[in-house]
Amino acid sequence: GRNAFMKIAVIGTGVVGLTTGAGFADLGHSVLCVDIDAAKIAQLSKGLVPYYEPGLQELVTRNLDAGRLQFGGAPSHALRDAELLFVAVGTPTDDHGEMSLASLWSVIDRLEPWTGDSVKMIAIKSTVPVGTADRVEARLRSRLPEECLVDVASVPEFMREGSAVRDFFDPSRIVIGVASPETGARLELLHRRLPGGIIVTDRRSSELAKLASNAFLAVKISYANEMAALAEQTGADYPSVAKIMGHDPRIGPLFLNAGLGFGGSCLPKDTRALVRLADEAGAPQTLVAAAVRANVMLPLRTVRKLEAALSDPGRRKVALLGLAFKPGTDDMREAPSLRLAAELLRRNPGVRLTAYDPAAGEAARKLLPGAVKICATAEEALTGADAAIIVTEWREFRLFQAEDFKKWMNRPIIIDGRNSLDSEALNAQGVVCIGAGRLPAI
Ligand code: UGA
């Protein structure tokens, strides 16, 4: 068959861009990663990944050493040698759901003309409003000289933080949204060594499928959380309810866990953007809008639970365990812990807060109110505490025994916000453990 070797450039060295770049290098392609953040590129050139993502450091080191992966160079020249440019820059959304394409346009509008007669490809990996690929192509074609041939594709990313490397090599699906069959065929060839079905479609469907998938996950989580609240109010046990629902293959067992809600760099911002986009398009997404509203209430609900379990919280010491938006990452973006800490302090002036996270402690220090004491270990955070809230379900918290909590804490009351502990066993051994969607033990 045709040789699938490609020269690829990637703009944006966040989790998506860097994993994509290093991943394709590992598959034998020649990859140049660029970023406007010179400090980040300087670090990466030395082989240092500036954030925590399992397996990514090893992947980068291996391919840097092999010479297949390089860092640096001007973003404006990204298409000089490469035939394909992945754009994986951030597209943050403000509180009103306005998705900023400033980084995307700054990349597109600065691209210098190139020479040579092959068609260059730009594949947009960033999550963007429907119609963005069309606009990018129109803008490039009106600005660049006619001999600079370019095709724009939408190749959305479905990898999760914390398992980005695994997801790159074993994707749930590969979506290629194109306007030309030739570009579709070239991008299919590039992805053919990865398992998982390849779906070639038009660019707008590809763009909407990405937003629709994240929004569906958000709806599923908010549904779980509202049902968990109903279980609490009616004396049912939500984990049992979820297990029973999950046995129906049409529902499925995944993403039904109740907790403090969805956070991170994608679900919150993509749902807000979809709601706004849908309103503007005249097809309001009432379910997604409700899922966003329900999500915002959860930290306050957890604070109320703590207040019900602990008298006079303003005079107590409370430990927060887990701060990152989910386990396996040091990412604090839209982490429920931030709202939780703020609500706790607002409603209970005087409460002393300690906090611990296996990876996100340093990142959290800059974001949490100054009154929160970030600790180096869970034991330190728990020592002398009157209650603890498990905010993020890191594996390490599951290893604690009732004896540990009783030894360290002043009063062993645990609000297990993610149902990560064996609450029955703990309750039987004298630790008050209150799960999400579960009845408090008497
Ligand atoms: C999400 C999607 O899962 C990816 O498919 C997508 O590629 C990515 O966004 C993106 O658009 O880039 P991610 O943000 O890494 O990935 O996080 P998830 O694993 O989806 O978790 C999102 C949030 O939902 C977390 O705060 C997690 O704690 C919460 N969650 C998840 C629950 O509260 N309950 C669940 O049952 C599952």
C-alpha cells in the first residue's frame, strides 16, 4: 500500500496537542510541535512535560530521543515543511457561553504562505462552534496567494485527561470531517494504524458530534446527581439504583456516578457553548441547559450535608481530600473543589479548612482562598479535623482504614462526595461516612 509516512505540525502543546503529536511520532511520523508559549517549548525541548498526564512523559522522551518529535519554531511557519497541521489551541468559553476563537484565529491569520504544489491540510482538533472549519477555509483562501492550496478538516478529539495516552492509541472512534474526498482519504490513511472505527463525514456534522457527545455526558452526570438527590430524600440507595439502571444496555453502566458534578476543561465550557450556539441557531437545547444549572448546585448541596452532620462548623476544622476536577490529573480547571471551598467559607466564617491532593496541591494553592491550608499528605490534612469531605475519588483515599480516620481525626465524620469508600464497613467501625445519594447511617 501507499506509504502513510507524513510530516506533521501541531500547534498547541496542551494535553490534546502534545499527546496527538507524540502519539503520531510514536507511530513513525515526523512531528513538530509548536506553541506561542516560549517557556513551555523551552521545557519540552529539554524533554520535560510541564503537567501531569500518565504515560505522556515517557512517550515524549522516547520520541524526542528517536528524533521523530521536535519542538519549537514559529507558529507562522508551521506549514512550511509539514503537509498537515493539527490545530489544538484552547477555545475557552465565558460565563455567557461565548466561545473564544481568539487563539485559533491568531494561528490561522498568521500562517505565512508556503511554496510547493501539494495541497496542505489543516485539521482542527480544538472544540469549536459548528461552521468554524468552513470559516477557517474561507478566511485562508481569501488571504493567501492562489498557489497556496489548502484544505481544512474537522478532526475532533475524544481523549480524556488522565488517560489521554491510552485513549490516543485506543480511541473510541476517529472522526474525520472533510469537504473533499482526497483530504478524507489522506487523513484516513494517517489514522489507519490506530484501532477503532473511522467515521468520515462532513465538517459540520463532525463539529456538532463533538459538542453533542460532551453534552450528552454532562446530561448523563446531571441526571445521576438529581436522581441521587431524590434517593436521599426518599430513603433509596442511589448506587444500587445506578447499578440496576446500568444493566439495561440502552442505558449502560458508565457515567452514572453521583458526586460533586462535572468539572474540567471541557464538559463545563462545551455545554455552556452548546447552549448558546443552539439558542442562536433557533434550536434551544433545554436538556443541556438544565444539566448545566443542576451541576452548579452540587457543591452547595454538599456543604449543606456537612452542616447537617457537624454542629457549629464555623468553629471546626474540615479537611478537603482531592482537589483536581477528577483523579489522575493535576488540572484544577472548573474543579468542584473551588466552589465547595468558597461556599464552605462563605456560609461558615471561622471554619478552618485543610486540603490535600496527590497531584494538584500546587495548582490549587494559587486558586483556593488563602485561608485554605494545603497539606503535603492526607494524614496531615486529616489530623485534628472534625470532618472530611472526599471531593475527588483518588485511589489512595480508598486505602484508608477506619482505624486511620479514628486515629488522625478529632471526630471521624466523612462526607464521601464520590462514593469512593466502603461506607458500610466504616460505619460499622465507628466512622460516620455519608455517601452521595445514600442515607446517613444512624
Ligand atoms: C471529557 C470527555 O469525557 C472526553 O471524551 C473529551 O474528549 C474531553 O472531555 C474533551 O472534550 O477534551 P475529561 O474532561 O477529561 O473528558 O473528563 P471526564 O473523564 O469526562 O470527566 C468529566 C467530569 O465528570 C469530571 O469532573 C468527573 O469527575 C465527572 N464525572 C464523570 C462524574 O461526576 N460522574 C461520572 O460518572 C463520570
